[in-house]
Amino acid sequence: MKEIIDFLTTARIMDLAGDPRVLFLFAVVFVLALLFRWKYTALLLLGISGTVAVIRYTNASGGDLSLDKNLISFAGGILVVAVVLIYFLFIRGD
């Protein structure tokens, strides 16, 4: 248990996003949330993973894109994630 706490306290969010153990845990919890119909848990995981994916995409260019293009792609990606979450939370009924 001490190793897990040490790992979580020293890791950064983007390092955790690329760790296979964390990705496997996210996938297992997401599948369980879909099977047991835990709507809010599934949407929370979808929002977190979508936001991390947008951040990784905008940082993946390595400086090839200008700041304006990075900002536009970041804002567009976050907007898409927000629209999907709003749709599933407020528009689509149970």
C-alpha cells in the first residue's frame, strides 16, 4: 500500500495519463459503469479522458503549430467534450 501512495504522490497528471496501469483501471471502471448503468461515473470518466486527450493532442505538435492554432484546437476540443457532457446530462433522458 505504501508503494501505491508513493507512486500517486510523486506522479504528475500527464504521467498518470500514460501509465498502462492507470489506463487499465480507467477502462475497467468505465466498462463497469456502463454495465451497471452508473451514468454519472461514466460521464465523469468520459469528461476526464476527453480533457486529457485534448491536452495531449494540443501539446503533441512539439511547437510546430503556432499559439493561435494550439489555442483554437484546445478550445474546440474542450467545447466538444462539454457539448457531449451537456447532452448526456441534461438533454437526453434516462
